[in-house]
Amino acid sequence: MATDLMSNASRREKSNCPISYSLDLFGDRWTLLVLRDLILHGKTRFAEFQNSAEKIASNTLADRLRRLEEQGIVVRNADRSDARQKIYAVTKKGLSLTSVLLEIAAWGASHDSQTGAPAEFAAKFYADREGYYREHRQRISSLFEAQKNR
């Protein structure tokens, strides 16, 4: 399948660039939006991801969640209150992408005249990057712990 992640050996033949590696894992539009919803918006269920404004198709969403899970960026667990439902959570490896997503969001908010981000977001972010990183990592870590108890 063309969208499958390539093996380390074949990827290394193509490029050993860390940016290329990162793009292989999460560089397409849909994967970044799934990560945004999970890490920045705290979404945890398939239907919640589908209800995002971009309206990702269910087959594309299932594929991106599967790929993120295979790479150890996301884990999928049964919901203790409804075993038919699955809950997705970011791993520590995935949580380390918080700063990347915040940087992308701030850049977009700064350069998109029609952004949906609050007007003050980019200025506040650029004034205290580390504070934003900490706040979001703590919030998602708390959410992750709460999900373990479901």
C-alpha cells in the first residue's frame, strides 16, 4: 500500500534526514489534524475526530489512527464504560509533539488573516513559548491519566 510507512532500511536508502523521517510519520494534512485534535483539543473518540470542522472521512481517519498507533504515538484502549467504544490517547512519544503543533498553530495564526484562532494567541504564544508548552503538556498528561481510569 502506498501510504504504508516504509521500513527503516528502505527509508534510510531514500533519506536519512530527520525532517524526512518526521514527515513520513506525521507529515500529511490529516495526520497533523488528528494530532491537533488529540493533543491540543483533547479529543479521544473516533466520532469526536470525525466531528472536526475538516470532516475527515472515516476510512482516512481509521488509517491515520492505525499508523499513529503503530508508531507508538497513540494508544487505543477499550472504554471501561462501553467496551464497544475505543478511546485514543497520546503516548509520551506523541506528547513530545506538543511544541511542534503549537509552533505550527502560532505560525498559521500569525500569517492567516482568516484564522479561527483567538486574536491574542500568537502574540501570547511567542511571548512565552515555554509556558504554553508546559500548560498543554500538563493538560494532556492529566487527560491521559484520567483515560487510564475509565
